[in-house]
Amino acid sequence: MAVGQGALGRTTPEPKSARQPLRQEVVDGIKAYILHNRLRPGDPLPTEPELCEALGASRSSVREAIRILTALDIVEVRHGRGTYVGRLSLSALVESLTFRGLLSPDDDFRVMYDLVEARELFERGMAERIVASLGEEQIASLAGHVDDMRRAGAGEGRGFVEADRAFHTLLLAPIGNDLIGQLSTAFWDVYVIVAPHLDVFTHEHEAATIANHQRIVDAVKGRDPVEFAAALAEHYAPVRQRIAEARARR
């Protein structure tokens, strides 16, 4: 859909007068508006009547397009306040992969394996940058997350899973690559949701998981990327093994 300078004061989609645009054209028109105006998450979008006029679309078409974009986290509707650019997160990817994992376990042992492998690739592939970038406060926080895991394993403090997630999120944060951070977290979230349904992780594995996380922290403290990569390999290898064993039991 073409774009031009509209009455909204910024670059807007050019109106269509010959026919009502299809739903996908309305979706594309709103995305074009966001891109051409270089809007960021949280920036406001035109009102519904303004979008209808600019796109030459009916109110029902615009509302349907907004619902589609909201589901993709491209648009956020704040009731009583208007429509805004969404967080542009990977929530739609998480939901899709999760549903696939729950719907088709036989096929998705492979998907689970691939997700774990991708997370390991992110962390091991950037071992030198991660070890060099983590500050002392961040290292202390990593150690604190391991302590949280210990307390959770003993039935105290916050949850084991939450501490594990926070650990790996912090591990990638200092490299400054938001896409890798979001992808890794998204893959982690899918794994955690689906794994219990596939009997991949049990409380019997907690002690080994804690020990592996502690080794990662020790490697970071020593500023040793080789040991850091080795610790990650030791951490992820049994995870892949548990997926293979769970698949064999099916």
C-alpha cells in the first residue's frame, strides 16, 4: 500500500477510494504508517476514524486489523486512552511454539531439542563477549540467582524456574543485542511451559542444574571464556539427554 503525506501531519497511508481494501491491506497500511513515521513502542497511533479515512477502510476492517496486530504485539489498545505501538515482543512466537509442543508431542521433542540447542548456541557463541561484558554487580546477581535456586530446591524462597530464567536472561543482557536476548528468553519460556507435559524435567535434576549454574558463575568470576563455554556445554548436554530419554519412553 502506498504512503504519502496525509492530514494527520505525518506520513500516512494514502487513502483508497475505488474499493474497500482487504483486511490484509489494512493491516499492511497500519504497519506502513508505523515504519514510515519511525514510531517506537509506546508511541500513539491515529484514532480509529482517522485510520478509516486514511486507509479508505470501513470501521469493522480497521478494528479487525487492530485485533490482528494486537495479537502479534505490534499494536496495543489501551481502553479509554487510544491505540499505541506495541512492545514488538516475541509473545506470538512463544504462543505458537508452545501450542505446537502441546498439540504434537512426538514431533516436538525435536522442536524442544532445537530450542535448547539454539539457546546454547547464543550463549556459547558469545562466550568471550559475555565474560568480558558482565560487571561485578551483574556477576553478584548471577550468584544470587543460583542461591535462589538452592533455596527453592530446599522448599524456601522464590521458585526454581523463575530463578533459572532470570539467570539466563541476565547472562545475555550485557552484550546489548536485544534480538538475541528476546529469542533466547522466548525459547526458554516455550521449554519451561512444554517440558512438564513431556516429562523432560523433574526435581531429581535440580542438584545437577544448580551445580552447573554455579560453575558458570565461577567461570565468569575468573574471566575465563574457555571455562565458561565448557561450563555451558556441561549444563546443556544433560538437558538434551533428558529430552532424548523422554522421547524414547513415549
